[in-house]
Amino acid sequence: MTLSMPPSQQDKQPNPLSLFEFWPRWVFYTPVVAYWILLGLRYRDVTLPTAANPRITTGGLCGEKKSDLLDMAGPYATQWIAPYATLTTGENDLAKATQAMHAKELAFPVVVKPDIGCNGTGVKLVHTQEELAQVCASFPRNVELVIQKLITWPHEAGLFYIRHPDEPTGRLTSLTYKDIPFLIGNGRNTVLELLKQDARTSKVLHIYTPRLQHRLHTIPKQGERIDLVFAGNHCKGAVFRNGIADITPELTQRIDQIMQDIPDFYFGRIDLKFRCEEDLARGENFEIIEINGVGAEAIHIWDARTTLREAYAAQFLHYGESYRIGAKNKAAGWKPTNLWYGLRLWREQKKLLASYPLND
């Protein structure tokens, strides 16, 4: 097997891809959009979920800045968030980025990503000042970026958190491990040949080959490891593994304490890096790299072992909860985002995503 995965990912997985894993987005999401509209008719407000996290632009559905949400974290939550700085591209980007890093005591390597973005688009790993200058220059002008400490713990996960405003504590409804696939060289085959030999990567070559363009025809040494992607995102090539069975009271309590230190945050996904699964189960040794609002998914649905029925059940459950929470916040006086304003932000975000460089 040229594509190396943890043993637990290889168990009970007869197929390298699920039935729907790489369907066109419009095909998979059409029933989800229909369900959203049906809920909107029932509640007489199709933008009601944007009130689920009322202090965030559109509740985190689209157009929100990652840093705005992180900036709201109180002293307890901040302890668990990877340090970061922000920068707006323009003139003298390197000088401004260096100054921003110095102010937050950030040292190379760092991760640079767009402040408005999704699906790992534009995420770059930067090791030197020269690389930092190149990365900043690769983004359009007047685009806001986040420069964040690189967390060197080897594992990444996404946890979905829900708390109703009239509930004293929240709960975790999803835990997904994000495995970064890698090749192991044999001293004979090129990178492209190794990709074509694997049952999974051979079916989605278009995901991996653009990032490996410079070495597709090189021959890795015997035992040499080649990571196929850096960003822990499914549509960019990371492999997701359902970890719902590993949710513990200790982990739930820790995440709830953190999220309750962010004002009026009730619904979304926390992406974090951690040392080992045993530590995560105890709610220890992890750092949050991102918090996503209403636009986030319970990403365990992208485990290749998940059935289509299970995936839609999870989607309907979570979007139903976003409506219920939004309705409670609206009754308390919070206003959902205006539909036409939300559509404008969505179009602007879509245009921004298309302008970002290829992620690492």
C-alpha cells in the first residue's frame, strides 16, 4: 500500500471512497438546500440560522472573518487558541507582517490563511521571511490574512458543538479525525506512479497532482515520506475518520468551558490539533486553530464508511438545530441577517475564494 494511513482507518473500510464523497457539490447539497428552505417556510424566516451566533457576521454562514470570532474569546478560551496576528495586504507587506508577528511573539514556521475563507482555500505553510513575502504577494491587494503559530502536534480533529441559549451546558455532536495522507517511496517508482498505484489516490488524482507538480516525475528514495497535503480539509485531500465514539464527558466539559467564554456562541465546529487521542479524550494537550459558525458541517459525514442516509440524517439534525437556536435568539431580540445582504456577502466571498492561491 503506497498511501499510508493509520491502522484504524484501514479497518472496516472495503471501499477507498464512499458512494457520494466526491459527487459534484450541487448534487449532494440539493436535498440539504431543500430541507433548509422547508425549515425556512416552517419558521417563516429562511435566514433564521444566522441568529444562532448573533455576534458574528451572518452567524458564521458566510462572509465572516475568522479573526473576529477568535478576538471575542475571553481569557480562559484564549489559553486554548493558537496565537495569531492579522495583516491586510497592500504595500510593504513583509514589513507589516514581520511587525505583526513580533507583536504577537510569533516565530517561523507559521501558517498564513485568508481571514475570510473556507475549505482550506489559500492556506499556506511559511518557513522563512522570503517565503512570507512570496505568500503575501500571491494574494490580491486589500485582502485580510491571518498569520498563526504552526502547531506541531501531529493530529488534527474537528468537533461540532451545540448549546441552546436556555441550556446551562452544551454538547458535542460530532468528532472527526483529519488524517493527512502520505506516500512512502520505494526507490523505483515516481511520485505520479505511486499515486496511480493506490486505490484511493488513483481515483482523485486531480486533488493531489497540482500541489506535487514540481516532483511528480521524481523518484522518492526507499522509505522517504511525502505528505500529500497540508491543509486538513476533505475537499483538499485530507482523509476524514469518524470519531464520535471517542467523545467523552471530560472532552465535552472542556470544550463547553471554552465555548462559553466566547459571548453568545451556540453552534459551530472547532478545528484543533492535539498530541494523541488519549489526551484529547481527557480534554488535554490540544490547541484550537479555527472556530467555524453556522456554515460549518459535522464533517464525520465524509468518512468513507458513512452511508448516504447517515450523512443526510446528520445534515438535517444540525441544520434543524441551527433553526431552533436561531428562533430562540430571535425571540430574545437578536435579528437574523437580511437575506439580500447575506447573498451579497456570499457572492463577495465566492469571488474572494477564486482569487486566492493554491493551498499547501
